[in-house]
Amino acid sequence: MFTRLSDSERTFDLLDELRRQMDRVWSDFDDSHGVWRVASPRNLSSAAWPAVNVFDDGDKLVLHADIPGVAAKDVELTLHDGVLTLKGERKVEAPAGYAARRQERPAFRFTRSIALPVKVDPEKTIATAKDGVLTITLGKVAAARPRQIAVRTSA
Amino acid sequence: MQKTIDRAPNEGRAATATAASSAPISPRVDVYESDAEFLLTVDLPGVAKENVDVRVHDGELLIEAKRVFAPAGTALAEEWRARDYRRTFAVPEGIDVEKVEAKLDDGVLRLSLPKAAQKRARKIAINAS
């Protein structure tokens, strides 16, 4: 019912592998300095980005995507043939004049397509971003909304 | 040498989390250093300003944040859950605790930890004899 069309997973596997390698480098560094060290390698999952929750709320679908560090203006949303696509870039800028001591937050471009389980009305779509969470409300077309069926007794 | 730093090495995302696992998540962190300060950036999606708690005490930096998520309707897909964040670091000596500043934008916490004046690196002039 809910299909994931995007193929950014592979990119994330690669990013996570880079992270693992970086952690090893850092543990070497940390042995001599004893600061900013992690006690054990962290197991960060390599899932599609952004991670998304989808709720069916009767006459609308509501999608919540975690996009920390991405400004609302840097996300492009398209709705085509029942597929919602989120596209954008997460920028991570190292401040000038600073040395990096630990880097776990990757910068990357992302594209994620989500096949919607019901027909929605593009005119009834609202997207807002707050605290690093993108909320997309998609109004269903009339035919896809739940309808109350009156049950009559046959007397 | 200082020991113990990250006490919550859980996964960074709750993608496959079951209802039973409510332990806090370790957020992803970048650490930068200049002569004057340490700068931390922490991914805290879904956290409001008033739900972040940062403490520096006894050479330890503690970052805790509470995530609130109360959606309406039936879940069709749940790749993340509203779990709290927690991370601890051993920090170098000489941080000016009074001057630590925090800012939260687009789900990213920026922490500035200034070094105490006497701890900053100073260039020593070498005089020729």
C-alpha cells in the first residue's frame, strides 16, 4: 500500500561507512586527548532520508518528515500521479577559522518519493516547517473521503 | 585522563523502534574548536526551545531534549517516534561556564562554549639572544 520509490538508501550506507571510519580515526585521536570521545561505536541506522510518518486523518493525509538543519525554502515539493516527492539539500557549513573535532552530521542532497495510498487534491495541500520537522497536509479528493453510511432497519 | 563520555550510544533514529524502547536517542553532533571557543551543532528535530536542557558541570556537558508529537488519525507509516534525546560529553577544562550560549534553529541546536581567558593558546615570542 505504501511504496518507497526513492533510492537514496545506498548513499546513506556510504555516508554511514564514512562515519564509521571517521569514528575510528577519532578514537585514535581521543586516546591521546581524552575529550570529545564516544564510549563505543554508535549504531546509526542507514534509512531513507528524510524519515517520514504518515497519518490518515479521515478527510486528509498528514505527513511529518524530520529535516533538521534544512530551511523550509530549501525543500521542493511536487505532487504528480499520486506520488509526492521531497527534494532538497541539507547544508552543513564548518565555521571559518575552526578546526573540526567531531563530525557526525553529513551534508547531502536528498530526494524521496512517496506513493500516496489515496487520491489527494493538489489544491488542498499545505506544507509548513517548524523545529526541523516538515508537516504536509494533503486533502483527499471527495471520493476518497470516508462516508458515513446510515443503517436502517427493515421493518 | 578524563573518562566516560557518551553514555547513550543508541541509534540516531527510531526508525525501527518498538513501543518498548523508550530510551533516549543519541543525537548527531559536530564539534568545532577555535582559539576562543568550542562550537557544537546538534540535530534535534521536533524539539521546541523550551524543551532543551544543557548543563556543564564537573568537566561534563549534558544535553537533554524532550520531543513532543501528538498526531491525529491512523498511522500508515511510522519511521520515527517521539523519543527524547540525551548525550553526554567529557569537555576539556577551562570552559567559561557562565558564558555558554545556546541557539535553536530548524531543529539544530548550536552551542557556544567559550574558553576561559587564561586557557586560550598564547603565542610566545622568542627573543634572539
